[in-house]
Amino acid sequence: MIPFSSSDTYLKAFAIGAMNTVKVSFIGIIFTVNIGVFVGMARLSSNAVAIGYPDFVSISNTTICQTGQAIEGVALIMVLYLTISLLTSLFMNWYNSRIALVER
């Protein structure tokens, strides 16, 4: 945040307020995009040792085809994706709170 004092002109206070608003909005947009990219990479990654999502989906699809229990298989895929998304979100929120701008 850009500091200003009460003795500054109205134009300078308005400009500083606008710049602070843009700065905070920009940080929020960057974090949102980064979370989306990370979750997308986790979902589409072929690195099964680190993430395992593509292999899990493949195994679930095979199980669905062989047993005919589609609802259970899709529910498991949804729960895993939700877990990955929530863990990523929790990590990014923790990181964001660590580097958050300190208000006066």
C-alpha cells in the first residue's frame, strides 16, 4: 500500500487510493489465475507419482465399464477433484495471508 498523509491534496489522495485499489485487485486476479492454472495442471498432468489423478480416472472408468456402477465411480472422481481443489485453495489462502499487505 502506498502511504499518504492528511495534509496531501485531494487529487493526490484520490490518485493514491486508485493506485492502491488497482494494486490489490491485481494481486487478487493473479492469485485466482494461478490457482486455476495449478488445479488444471493437476487435473491434466500425466505425472501419476506426484498427483495420481489421471490414473485414478482411468481406473475409475475401467471399473465403471466392468461393473456398471457409474454413480459411485463418478462420485469418487468428483470427491478426488474437490479434495485437490480445496487443498490447493487452502494452501494459496495460507500463502496469501502470509504475504498480505498490512493495513495501518
